[in-house]
Amino acid sequence: MGPVAGVLTGLLTAASGVFVLPAVPYLQGLGLGRDALIRAMGLAFTVSTLALGAGLWWNASYDLWILAVSCLMLLPAVAGMQLGAMLRARLSVARFRFCFFVCLAGLGLHMLLRQWG
């Protein structure tokens, strides 16, 4: 199912710019441990982000100013990753999975509401 999930994720990312589905449910379905799941998602998100950036650049939709601002936004992202790692170390696996999926549902709801507003 890995290649199918990869193709579907690629198609959905190209159409919407969102690469959470179906990659995250697929990775979660593999039964990976907490840290392995985070590493796998990090790798998937990194590759997807680089591919999305390359596609934007290829279509002349991404200039140097946006690249500079995007690089600057890595600072709060790295801080968030550090905070997440500290929280992840303190949570049980069951609590972590619950919080993780609540956050994904909240993100999806936010995206839906933003489209209707």
C-alpha cells in the first residue's frame, strides 16, 4: 500500500498544497512507535515540502523574497519541534495519539471553516 499512499499523497498535495492525507493515516496504520511515527512524518513532510517548493519555483510562483521569509519562519517551526519533543517525552503513547489526532482534526476543521468564511 506504500506506493498507493505515496501517489495519492502526491496528487492531493499537487491539487491542494496539503500533504497530511493520506500520508499520516497510512503511517499511523503501520503501527509505528511514537518516536518512529514522528520521524516518518518528519521525513514525509520534508520531502513533500521540498517537492511543493520545487513545483512552485518551476512554475515561477516562488520568488527570492518569499524564499527568505519562508526560511525565517523555520525559527518558530524549530522551536515548536523542540517543545513538541519535550511534551512527547512526557506523554504516554495513548495520550500522545489522542492529542495528535485531536490536533489533526482541529487543523482540518480550521481549513474547512476558512474556506467557508
